[in-house]
Amino acid sequence: MIRSELLQALAKDNPELRAEEVEQVVDIFFEEIAARLAEGGRVELRGFGAFSTRERQARTGRNPRTGAPVDVPAKRVPYFKPGKEMRERLNTD
């Protein structure tokens, strides 16, 4: 599902909201998650999962085109851990 499909689904389920209002809600939702992660925090959505960040150490990588070594700096990357209900839903027989 892409962002526009999400907006269409929300607008269909909430006909009392204008398209601009639905888009504003989605923008606020994603912006709040991103802002919390940028602060080093965690976002937990019960039944869905938890968003957090993980530290990656600095390392020496390789340029795939030339094979030359390249220094890759340390960085934080987003991480998602699905909740119990999500895992059960994905693994039903």
C-alpha cells in the first residue's frame, strides 16, 4: 500500500471528513512518529508494533563499482518490531 491508497481508504471509511482533513491527519501521524524517533524516543502502537532506532557502528565498506574501501560513519537507523497481534495475524494457517 502506498500513501495515496492509504488516504483513499481513510477517506472512504470516513465520508464526513474532507480529503484535505484526511491528508492532514496522516501527515501529523507520520510527522509525530518521525519527530519522536529523531529525539531518540520510541513509538508503541498496541496491537501493531513498536518503532525505535538502533545504532550502527562505523565501518569500512566497499565501493561496488571500483572495489575501493570507503569509510561509512556511525549512524542511527529506524527499526520496527511487530506486536504480538500483528505476528499472529501474519502467521495464521
